[in-house]
Amino acid sequence: FRRWRTGADTQVEAALREAPHFVMAHVLQAWLLVCSRDPRRVRSAREIVARIDGLPATGRERGHVAALTAVMADDLERARAWLGEILRSHPRDALALQVAHVFDYYIGDTASLAARAAAVLPAWSPDLPGYHAVLSMHAFGLVENGDYDRAEDVARAALALDPLDARAHHAMAHVFEMSER
């Protein structure tokens, strides 16, 4: 999911077979459906959200459930607010960041595309798993705000960490298109 590749759903299903009460696996499963853009898949996330509701969860996990519940009620702004709250308390919650990034893109909030990833970057470092994904989201936000030179530098840094990060490649494609290279 962080690399913008398929296959996360099978890994989530395996995790849930192994640990059926693993709240964040349920949360990820629901977010995968919600972020798919397919209305049927989005609606099918309701069952998962209902299933999570009965599980013991931390405050952060409950924040994800609240954001999912807001999406199910067609309140994307409230969902984004919940995700923002999670990120203020847990800036390394890569899932909250990635989903918020998707929603920022869906509604065309280019300022948030750049600002959200930039705000959490100080909590990350190259030695942490998933740092490449935070960089690639930041690069995409920079592209969407017309800062092509910085976007290229950040996307190249993401690709140096993970050459298979499709979002970083996507950001680079935009850089090349907009700079006519």
C-alpha cells in the first residue's frame, strides 16, 4: 500500500487469519476499500467498520474508526479532521498520512497535499521503514503546488530508498511533464 502497488489486501487477510482481533489490520482492510474509488468497495467497508466497533482499541485506533465512520456517512471533511488529529499525536502513523493524502487529492486540496507530509517529516528519518513513502507523498504535494525542483529532489530521495515506489515515479513523471523534459 505504501508503495502504491497491489497485494496489500492478501497480506491483510493473512494477518487477520492469524490474529482476528488485530484492530489495525481491520482498519487497513477498510481503508483499502475506501481508497479504491469503487463505490461498491467503499460501501463494503461498512461491514468491516461494524466488526471493528466491538474490538478493544487504543485511542489512535479509535481515531481511525471515527474517520472511517465519517467516510461511511459521506463526511469527508470530518474524516480528514480525524486523520489530522491522529497525525498531530502520532506523526509516524503512515496509514493516517497516506489516507489523508488520498482524500486531500480527491477534493483538490493542494495546499494540504504539500503541508500534511511536510508537517510529519521531522518525526521521520531514512532509517525508519516507510520513510520513502512519506517522501514520495511530499514530492507529489510539491508537484501539485508547482515546486518542481524541490519535488524532483524529494522524489529522487524517495527512489534512492525504494526504487519500486510507484508514487515517487509518478511524481517524477509530473516533474518531467511540467518541465518539458
